[in-house]
Amino acid sequence: MEFELQLVEKITENESIIYLVENKDALRHCKLGKEEKHYVIEKYRDDEKHFFAFNRLAYYQIIIFAKTRGSIHDRFEFMRKEGDKTATFLGRNKQQSVTIKGINISQAMTAAFAEGLILGNYRFDHYKTGKKPDSLNTIRITANSFTAEGFNELKALMEAVYHCRDLVNAPFQELQATEFAKRISDFCRPLGVKAEILNKSQIASLKMAGLIAVNKGSSNEPAFTRLEWCPQDRKNQKPIILVGKGIVFDTGGLSLKPPSAMEDMKSDMAGGAAVFAAIYAIAKTKLPVYVIGLIPATDNQPGNNALAPGDIITMSNNVNVEVINTDAEGRLILADALIYASKFDPSLVIDIATLTGSATRAIGKYGIVAVESNARKQMSTLKKAGDEVYERIAQFPFWDEYDKEIESEIADIRNIGKSINAGAITAAKFLSRFISYPWIHLDIAGMAFMEKKESYPGSGASGVGVRLLYNFVKKMANG
Ligand code: BES
Ligand code: MG
Ligand code: ZN
């Protein structure tokens, strides 16, 4: 889906306008009658009402009070949610464009509101014929509340999240691995990102045994995409590497999923899409950071020559993996990418994946399960980045005792834990057998795909990880 975002000098006449304010003094800059103003002041004071809309026949005049108490993160999130509510209100009332004007309020607060409005306004509707669901098509922000730089960043980031959601929402029938690789490369190349797609024979010659094994039951080719953003003015010599799981559809393979668990499995490339989209935003805003994205992609199918439970595969670091369950496929393809990453001598590798149902069972849809190895400081920066964008990190224990869970009787390791407990952790333990650098693992299974809309994450793909990774890399650029 596309949207139009503009930075404007003046308010457009006869068009809906949203005033963002922090206190009643700001109301004198809003075009309100005396009685209206009284009403607003009273309701805000007595009923803690924050949202006011006045019907001006063909358009609306909206006033939103920011939250002035609570933690800064909660206050930003409040604004995003108000943005989402406003998008719903304007859509329902057939408004196609709106201008946002902040009055004595910080640019960051205005940006949070705009984010909620834009993300809440997202629709995946190109398969709908006839009348499309109501939504805004043009959003303007007045220059008094925004710098050009801030505006460009907001625009790049929102575009990135839209691209990510479009990819994750795209049905498997439309987006096989090679198509996925092609689309993300095509989006990136015009921005000066070097994009290389490895095909099946290149993947085989690199001995990416995990990706080859998972792809065996499929009649579609796998693809491994490498995105490189290496600007002249980079602050870091060793790259930060982002690795994203790109399972374009997960049937479970021969360890077939039941229908209800398979329904949303077109979204099993959400980690890969987030890595692409974060790099898209990084390149679009020209962050001075050397970043590489690695995205192994295939579907996981129970076809003809499929990988079978009990098969043992030899990874390119010579670790033999006994595949107990072919539905634990994400870790197999991520392992290849993690081994491959070491070639670049990275300062940090972050992988992001819809890896386990266990992560969802542990913390639901409100956070990202994470573990870290040799990257304590970076993890604390990532948590800060997550709190700011409200893609929050829940760090799990990573004790040595869990290693026992993936010991194999006949090979080096098994691809699932022996007990059903702590599945998100044992999955991470598996991955840790393939790293040789500071590392952070993110399991986004709970947040990537929403059953129903609650607020700006919407229904379907949420685009989780894009704002988080972008904000993290930006922090790394600033030292
Ligand atoms: N893609 C799934 C994990 C998943 C489940 C993501 C639900 C999003 C929503 C992954 O490949 C998988 O199937 N994991 C198995 C692992 C198990 C076999 C150890 C799982 O979590 O059930
Ligand atoms: Mg699976
Ligand atoms: Zn999967």
C-alpha cells in the first residue's frame, strides 16, 4: 500500500486538521469558538478526555491532548495510539487528507502521533475488488512542528514498515523465495545498497546444508540474499550483521502442522522482511553505519524428496545435526547464515525470526523474546531502542543447563529440545552452536502477525522489528 506524506508550510483550507497540544494555553492557536473552547477545557480537566473532534460540515477540526504524566515511553505510546484512533475516525468519516500541527509540543511527540496515524491507516487491500475500506491517502505535517530531516526520517521509516507489512501479508502463491529475494533487492538497489542473490547452486557450493535440507521437499528454488550498506562516512569498520528468517511458507514439512497452526504461515518470513526493511530505512536516511543483511529463504514442504525426521545433516562448520522434527526448520536455515556471517568479521550479529510458538506462549503478543551471548552492552542499547519504539525486549535466561536439551544420542546436536519446556531458549541454544562473535537473538513469533487489530500494529503483519532495528542502528551510529 502507498501513502502520501507531505511537509507543508501552511494549513490547507477546507481540510481536516489535527492540533496536538499539551495544555489549555495552546488552545488559543486553534480555531475554536468560545463555547467550544470552554467545553474542551472542562472535559479535559474533569473527565480527562484527550480527543476532541468538531464537525465543520465537510471536514473536522481535531484537538488531541498529549499525556503529560507517566514515563516518556508510555507518553510516546499514548500518542501512537491516539494517532491510530484518529486514523480510524477520519477514515470512517470519509476524510481523504489531513494536516497535523503541533503547538508547543516536541517533534518527537508529533512524530509518535504521526507514526500511529500512518501505521493505523495501513491496509492490505489490493485483493479486494469494488469499494475499498475507508482510509486516508494524504497526510500533511506543518513545518513549524518538524525539521526537514525529521520529516525525511519519519517518511523513510513508515515506508519501510509498509514494505515489510506488504511482503509479510503477501500470500505464498505470490511470494516464493526467489520472488521475495528479487523484491527486496529491487527495493534496495536504487538506494545504493549492494544486493546479491545466491541461487540454489551457489547455496549448494557454499555448503549451506540447512537451507538445502529444508528446501528438499519443495519444488521451488531457495534463495539467499545479502544486502550491504557500506557508506563512505561509516563510523564502524567491522559490520553489524542482521540475519532474518525467510521461510516464505511453513507447512512443517513431514512433521506437518495441523491446519489451524498452518493458517498464518505465509508470515514465517517476517524476520527476513524486517531485516530488509530496516536496511531500506537505514539507506534511505543514509545512516553512517556499515550494516549487512543476510536473508536465507525457502518454503518448508513435505514434497517428494523431503527432509525426514531422523535425517542427519552436516553443517558447513562440521556440526552434525540430527533432525528430529522438520517443523524446527527456521534454526536450520539461520544456522547457515550465522556461519556465513563470520566471513565478514562482524562486531555484532542480530538474528530475528518467527522461530517458536514457545516464545508466544511465554509472553504473548506484547514483546520480543531475546537472548544474548557476549553482547551485554549491545543488548542494553537494544532494550533502550525497543522501549522507545515500543517493540519491547524480554531477555530470557541462557544458562548452560539448557545445552543438555539439544544433545543428540547419535549426532552432535538435535534440532529440538528433549522436553517441550523452554522451547524458545533451546531454539536459541541450537543457534548458538554456529556463532563466533557477539550475538543477539530475537524471537518475534508472538508479535509478527496479529489476529485482530488492537491499535496501530493492525491486523495481519505488524512490521515488528523494523523500527526496533532502525532505532538500534541509529544509536550505534551516534556512538
Ligand atoms: N514458524 C514456526 C514458529 C511459529 C509458530 C511462528 C507460530 C509464528 C507463530 C516454527 O518454524 C516452528 O514450527 N516451530 C516449532 C518448533 C518445534 C517443532 C520445536 C514450534 O514452535 O512449534
Ligand atoms: Mg516450523
Ligand atoms: Zn517456521
